[in-house]
Amino acid sequence: MPKTAQIFQTPKGFHDILPQDQKYWERLRKVVRTLAAEYGFKRIDSPIAEDSGLFSKTLGLSSDIVEKQTFTFKTKGGDSLTLRPEGTAGVMRAYIEHGLSVLPQPLKLFYFGPMFRYEQPQSGRYRQFYQFGFEVIGESDPVIDAQLIKVFYNIYSELGIKGLTVQINSIGCKVCRPGYRSLLKDYYRNRVKKLCSDCRRRFKENPLRLLDCKDEKCQLFKSQAPHTVDHLCKECHDHFKSVLEFLDELELPYNLNPFLVRGLDYYTKTVFEIWPDSAQTQVAALGAGGRFDDFIEVLGGKSTPAMGAAGGVERTVNLMKVQEIKVPSAGIRPKIFLIQLGDRAKKKSLVLFEEFRKAGLAPAEAFSKQSIKAQLRIADKMGTQISLILGQKEVMDGNIILREMSSGVQEIIPLEKILNEVKKRLKK
């Protein structure tokens, strides 16, 4: 009995980006690139794999990402590498490794690329997913926080996404956070047994993460927990007050969320998330970030303030579809279709294609098709303005047939004049 051929599919949690979806991705890339340039950000690309210690040291050993969600493997040489679960750690590592602190500060960097987390796939969540991120390194002024939030708000606004809201909070610093952590533990102490298993562990290792739990029974207890903003030191209080004043000046809508802490351990002071209209079926924030003033020092560098944020590409694209945002097709829409019939015409058409391409008028073609009718049908479906028809006779005579697709009118043109003739007609 013959063996059934194995049909391969994408691994669980991974996905293809098909041609019909590329226009959404290209639109997002273009908006990110444009705003990055307008706000003075330079592109940086870090490897998709880093030393595993980079993430355990910066994200926190007790974070869900490090404990449960990293793709970690040993190389043949015995090194432990991890596929990056987020982009900030690699950028900060590059900042130290390449001595970028000697450049004028603050240094503004942005990236766009794939991340990897071993989590349960669901709507808007994948094991390989794309993020774009912006980092501002070397400045502690609260105006940086406000402007970066505005950058992200503008990205989603520029895409046409409606109903945007900024959720914002301050989680303090290493001066005031220990006191708040003690208050939080006191509040939860008599409630620990009623929490989910993850939160019982968090209570011991990192109680601030209790506020990040999405479990319904834990949400009930969270609503009565002490607020971080009520227990900030003077520096953090003044910093957060200034951030909100800048946002008010920008007339950017925001909601104070006293339980917003983010899922990574490296954040200090300002944290924020950007959400769409709650009526949309959104399971997570479109974009989020915050300040991480201790990050570079933790990695062994000089104490350097920093602020950053990242946006999820797949969830943004999904929302663009839900909101039926019109996006122009990706790539160049050809205005010319090159039709050929016969071997000699096909050979000449290849040369003609290159001449038009070099002139910035790359035509569409179907060189593998033998029928003129079939090629004309393709040209009609593509909506090209002009078809150029080359048969054996035309090659021998040194001519080509120019067909206006809207009227069907055809005209014989000498081959040496066809490029200029097409240019002239397309200008009309």
C-alpha cells in the first residue's frame, strides 16, 4: 500500500503572511518609518537570538516570559541562546556593546521585526509575532515620556484606527517601590489562598505582578488593592505629574489606571498602554511601554535613563480589518501589459520588458501563456491602460501593436518608438 505523502503545515502558533495581507503590513511599515523619520529616530536591527542570560537578567527570572515563554536552545558549542521575546533587551545590549553613549544624547532608535514567545496561541497572540519599537536612551525629562506616547498614538491614528485611549500609570522607582511592595503584600496576605496558582507564586517572588493577572477571580481582589500613585516618592510624583501635564497640553486622551504595571520587570516610573474602542474584539493592547531607567546599569553599563515602547503588528493588522480601514494595494500597479505570441516574440518581449523596467515603467506580463485571448483577459483583470502585442510578424517587421484597453483601439507602432509613445500616452 503506497505511503500517503506528508502534508506540512505551519507549526502551532506560527503563521504565513499571505499576498492579500501584505498591503496592511506595508501600510504599517510605511507609517512607522515615516513617523520615525519625523521624530528623529534611526533604525537599528539586532539578532533574533541573544545570550539567554540577557533576558533572565533584564526581564526578571520570575516573569512569565522567562519562566514559561522563551524559546531557549543549546548550540553545538554549549552556549545557551534564546530567540528574542521582545526587542528592548537587544537594543540596550547593542547600546553598551558598541559604545553608543558617545553619540549625542538622547539617542532615538527604532526597530521592526519578529519576536518569539512560547505561549498558548489565541486571537491576536502567536508564538512568532512581529513588533515595532521605539527607544529613547539618555534622557530622564518627562517630556520624553509624553512625546513617545504621542508618537505611538499618532501611529495608530495615522493608520485610521478609531476610538483610541491611553491607559497610564506610574509604578515608582527603586526608592519608593519597596514600600509599596510591602503594602501590597500586606493587602494580599490573607487572600493568597484564593488566588490562582501563578499569583500565589508571584506573591512570594514579585508581588507587583499580582496586578498584572488576567484571571477573573484575581481581578476581584485587585480592585481593592492599594494604588501605586498614592505611594510615590517626591521625584516620581513630580515626574508623573509633569508627564500628565504634557499630555494635557497635547490634548491627548488618557485614563489613569492605578493597576497598570506591565508584564516585564524592568519598568520604572511611567508605564502606558494604548487600547482601541472597547467595543472592538481586542484581547490585548495595541501598543505599550514605559520608562526603564535602571536597565542599562543592570546590564553592566553606566546608569542611563531610557524610555521605550513597542506595538504588536498582527493585532494592529487584525484591527484594521475589523474596522474595515481601506488600504492601498502593496507594490506597483502596472499600467502596461506585454503580450507575446510565439518563440521569437517571447525572446524579443524579454528584452522589451527590461527596456521598460529601466525606464521606470515595468509592465505586467504572462510569458508562460501561449494564447493572446488568455493574456488579454489577464490584462483586463489587472486594469492596465495599455497592452503591447508582439507576434512573429511584428518581430519580423520591427513593429508592435499598441492596444488601448478602455476602447479596444489598436495601432501599429515601430519598435524603436514604442517607449516614447507609451510615455506620451500615459501622461494624457
